[in-house]
Amino acid sequence: MSKFMQNKIQPLEEFQETVTSNPFSFSDKFQYYYERFITRRSSFIFLNLLIIFLFAYLLLLSLHLIFYQSSWQASLQGESLQWHVFLEMLTPARLSVLRAPPWSLLLLSVITTFVGFGFYSLLIAYVSAKTQETVNLFRSGLGPVIEQNHTLILGFDNRIPRLIQELNYSNHTKQKHPVVIMFDLEKSVMDQQLSPEIESFNRVRVNLASGEPSRLNSLHRINSVAAKSAIILARCSHTASLSEREASDVRVIQTVKALYKTQKTEYRYPIVAEIFDPKIREMISALDESIITYDSYELIASILVQSAIFPGIERVYNELFSFEMSEFYFYPHVPENSRFGDLICHFEDGVPVGVQHPNKQITMLPSVDYIFNQGDEVLLIARDDQYIKYSAESLYQSTTYYSLEHPRVFSSQDVLLIGWHYLAPSIIRECCRRLPLGSTLTIVTPENSEELMRVISEIESTDRFKIIHEHRDPFIFDELEYIDPFKFDTVILLSKGDHIDSEEQMDADTLMLVLLLRRLRDKQIGRQISTRIVTQLFRPENEQLIDNQSPQTGDPVDFVLTSKTSTMLFTQLSEEGDMVQTYKLLFGECTYEIALCPITDYVKIGDHSLSFIDLYMSALCRGEVCIGFKSDMMEIRTAPYSGMYLNPPKDQAFPFSENDELVLLRLNSDRE
């Protein structure tokens, strides 16, 4: 070895000798282990106090026995010295028991009392600190949540109050349904935002927990293994940048995987996750049928277009998605060999619309002669599952009044789309799938974008309808007047563009457009206006800023769509995960649709009254299902129906008029 290396190694050996020759002292080791002991758990502090008390008691008792045994025997008159010393540590009143004690004994008694005071002062301090620690732990949301059969909401945004409201409606039991909300925020912050909005919900019990939902220890802390369902919200809105949306998808995927790992293999409850990227949604959903992923705003685009085609259809979806009135249910107790066309007469509450087979596949609008097999479940629209009951005997009889007229052919429509943001491509694709043949879609934007031109080039290749693009600024009144929105059948209002990264700013743009349209309408003196105007707002609270009670005198907006609709669907899917196939058929695959059609296309209107069973049978003969009707009858126009009555009583007669419409579930191809 070289001298250089020897010189380098020698100091290290000297250092090792120094360390070995100077070990830690006993007091250092005792202090180290003592500090580790009392800081491991708060209960160890109490144990430490108890040990100190016992040591002090034994020491003081020994002093009394050694030095003053004869004096104590004379003073206590037969009382136990051990008991007296213990009581003397509790209260100074024991000093009065001594009779003519020597001053040294009196001094020892005083010392004993002060030692007792010191111990109890420490005990009071410990109890206070422990109480404060418990309160702080509760306020921080870091404590365990011991709930069973609860709904998890992992995420936090302005949709939380609506989610809790829907869960409140869904609970028809006397016990409060537990809901646990977890997000990486302080509990006090979440509580401050939620408390004013959820304090009136008396059917749910809300627990707030602070923590990262994608971590296993956080999920164990809220007892996720015993949950009933889970809703995972995106970490940002659609207005966020691409990088923020990708980061949100990553977090949601991590949360799904962590939540899936905590579940029991024999019991997989529904996990509803909001993911932006369609490829990731498809990949995650393929892991297990209990994992449900979708983009809430694609649903909004579909409903927005449908509400433009069928005025009032939004009220149908609001009822179907909510737990307040009628919604979709599966009912398994249908006897084998039952005929689908006869089921309507065997349910007092419920409208049969389809069949779920044992492999969880759904057949909407099965043949009238379809025979139920073992394991088949009927898909119904009913008020609540507790009211669904199959009757072995037929409860109703139908007298069908067929119409001699042919069903109405849907005429083409001229639709105007004002503005452009991330929802616009989905709206255009929905128009392509749902607008009648020969329709025209005019897009007016203040600026061009690559995405706009790409979507237009894709749609122009189809011959289903015509698309026109006008480069004008609709936020300038003269430009808007030149466009003349009121010559179109329907106008869809959006904000300026994707360059705006705030939902409030985008809603402000939409509200500005509403004001400009109101000003333009007021200039149309003597002109008959029948244009239907629909729009979308990101913030549900901004809906109150639009005065659309009377579109003829107030704001000229017939319908405002907000995230409340998608929130209701979120909640329903978490309660009944198998229902996702139903909504995929209605929205994703667009195979079926809910439409409004004139009642005169299905039954004859005369002096006679008709019951709902008559409407159902007339539609069923055409391969469609009637689930309700739209009417101007006084009892139907008022709340809670607002002119739309789903799942009405089957034997009640209604005085229909020629202006009434049926709410039908039908094949989308029927409109081509």
C-alpha cells in the first residue's frame, strides 16, 4: 500500500479509537430512551406521571416510617399511615388531623401536600393537552372515520352540495345515510364552504376528512373497505390547461387503483370516476365492471343538443337522474315465461322499458312477445324500488284508440352555435348524430382555431346536414344584429373561447351574450319570434342571474344547463352501478333516444278520456315505450311536474288535448 493511502487511513483509525474509548454515558442513554418512550404515544405521558406519583408516594411513606413512626402512632390514633400519606397528597386538610406534631413532622407533611399538588397540576395539564389534541385532531380531519355502508366522495369542488342533496333524496330510511368526503384540504376550509349549504339535509350524516385520497393509509383511515360506493371527482375543471387535466387524470387513476386495492375481492362496490382522456376512461373501465368512468361534460353536450331539438326534454332527464321522483330501477322478481308486453299490467308502480340479462347486458325496447328467462331482470322507470312489486294478477285493462294519422316526420332545423370552447366539438358531433336529415348548423366565432377547422372538415364529409362557419364577433352588437339569431329555429350560446381559463370568466361571457340578445329582441317590434335559445353555464349559482321565467319579456333564454345534471347522474351511478349500461345506450352509443312526439300520432283525441295504460299500449305496438307525457293541464303544469309527468298512475283518466305530447323511448334510427 502506498504511503499516501496509509496517511489517509491512519486518521480514520484514530477516529474509531476515539469513538470506542468515549462511549455515551448512562445519563445520555437514559435521557435518549426516556424521550423516545414519552413521545411515542400520548398515553405514555400519563403512564410516566403515574410512575412518578407512585415513586414519590413510596419515598414519602418511607420517610414517615423511618423518622417519625412514634410520632405518627401518637397523632393518628390507630389510622393507617399508608392511607393518611395518600390522602395528605390529595388535600392539605389532612394537616389538621395531626395533634401537636413536631415542627419537622409538620414540615414533611407540608412537603407531601406540595408534591401532591404538583402531581395533580401535571395531571390537569395532561388532560387539558389531551383534550385539546383530540379537538385539534377532529378539526384537522386527520382522525379515523368509523362508518359502515357509507358513500365516499373523494375530491372537493362546487358540485359537492348537489351530490349531498341527491344522496339526501335517495335515502328513504329513518336512519341518516353516512357520507364521507376526503380531499387534501384542511377540514375547517371544507366545513366553512359546505356547512351553510348542507345544514338543511336531514337524511345524511356528513363527515369531512383531510388527506390525499390516492394514498392507502388515507383510505384505510376512512374505512373504505366497508363503504357502499365511491365517487372520485376530477382535480380541475375542463377550462384548465392540458397539463392540468393530464395531472388530474393521473391522480384519479391512482385513487381508483388504491381504492380498488382496499376493497374485498368478494365485494366490489361501484367506483364512479371522472376522467378527461377518453382512452384512459376506456382502459380503466376495462379493469372491472364495478369501475365506472365518464366525462360529465360530454353528457352535458348531449342533453344540450337534445333540449334544442325537443323543448322540455331537459325536465325528463332532470327527473330521471334525480332521486326526487321517478328514475331507472332493475327488478329481478319477474316470473319465468312472462311476456314483456304484458308486464305493464302487473306493476302498480313502474313502466317497463327493457331487460337486463344474466350477463349484465341490456336489451332496450325488447319485442312485445319477448319471454323472460331465468336470471332476467326487468328495467323499469319507477318512483322508488320499495314501491316496485309484481302482481300475479293483471291489474289493468287497456282500451286503445289508434290514430289514423301517420307519425310526424321530423322536419329539418336551422341551428345557430354562437361562441366556442372545449364543449363545442362534442356539441357539433351530437348535432351530427341527432339533428334530422337536411338540417343546417351555423357556427359563429370571433376567431378561428385549428380544432374548429378540424371538426368542421370532419363533419363536412357527411351528407346528414350542412355546416356553415361565419367569422364574426357576436359580442359586438352590430355584428350580432347582422347575424340575426332570431331567424334560426334554435340558438346555442357558448362563451368566447378556450383561451379563457376561468369558469367565472366564461360564464360572464355567456351572460353578456344573453344581455345582447335581450337588447336585440327588444328591437324586434311586431316580429313573431319562435326561436328557442339554450345555453350552458359552468357555475350552478350563476343560473339565478338569468331571468328566464318569461323569455318574451325577460332574458330570451328557454333553458340553462349546468353541472347539476351531471352531478345527479354521478350520484345515481354510485348508488346503482349496473345502470351505466342504460346511459351508455342513451348517450354514448346513441342507439336509443328519449323524444317528445305529438299525442295525435299515437291515439285519437275526442270526447273520451285516456289513461296512461292506453298511451303505453299504443306506443308499444310501434316498438316504442311511452314513459310519460307533456301537457298544459293545470294539475300537470304546476310543481312538481312543471308540465312533464313521468310514470303517471296507470288507471287515472286524463283529458288530453291535441297539443299534448308523449315522452317516448325509441330507436334513434326512427328519425332518419
